[in-house]
Amino acid sequence: MKRSAALLLLLAAHSANAHDVRHHDAHVHGQADVDLAVDQGTLELALRAPGIGILDFERPPADSREQAALARARSILQSGSWVTLPSAAQCRLDHAEATAEGFAPVAVATRPGQHTHAGFTAALRYHCANPAALRGLALPLPTLFPGLHEVIVNTATSTGQGRSVVTADSLRVPLAP
């Protein structure tokens, strides 16, 4: 999959400045991360979220209700409905993918007291006919998945790099001054 140079630079900067990021472990329960890059008419987003933030569990689904919740989460992440773009930007979804890891039944059982982590990743790529109108967007992840208390959004645009924190009370991510 071809990624824009801006997203790759953002990811490299994100890794290089890991001491500035609010991670304390492989993932933080209740917190997701989104890397967002705008390069000319292309908008790319990459999401990483712990399973417990999206669902109420980090293990294989125990019943049909949990299976339905897992399917719903995958559908939302795959569809891109976790992002609200300004209509004036005239963006069209070019690519979407979502994965859920750690929810499949496993042949090897974990040791007593050992906790395994499950999580989600998603990637979206939009082509926007009017990228100048991308002055901000909304990420309703905390309202779609109440277990996500905050989403750390790292941005890279032609105006520079930034970081925003999205919560249920503040869904907007500014992209331009």
C-alpha cells in the first residue's frame, strides 16, 4: 500500500519523539492514538486502539452479543464513520482497512494471572477535491465507543505538526490556524 510522504514523516517523528507521547505501555486502556496527515489533496488517518477501549473485553467473544459487538466495531472502523469531514472539502474515501487482533480463539492458553492484550487498527485514505477546506474535522470515537476516554491525535499538514486530545466533550481536531 502506497502511503503519502507526510504520513511516513509523521510516523517517523512520532517514533523519534516517543518520550513526549503519553504512552506508558504497549497500550493504555481508554486511550487511542490517531496519526493524521494531509498532503496536497490526500488525507490519511491511522488508528491504534486497545480492545478494551472499543469493546468491554480483550479476549475472544464469549457469546453472540459479544460477537455482534466485535462485528459492529469492525464495521464502524472499516467504513470510516469514525471521522466527520467538512463537506466543503469534497473528500472521497479511497481506501479503508480495519483489523482486530487478539479476539480469535487461541490454541495455546495463557498462564494463570497472565493478561493478553487485544486491539484494533484502522487506516483510511481520502482524496479531497478542495483540501483548503480541511481546516478541521471531528473524530467521534469517544461517542461511538464510550470506553475510549481520550484519543491522542498527531497531525502533519502543510502548516506544521500538532497534537490534539479528543474526548467525548471535545471531538474537534483543528488542522489549520
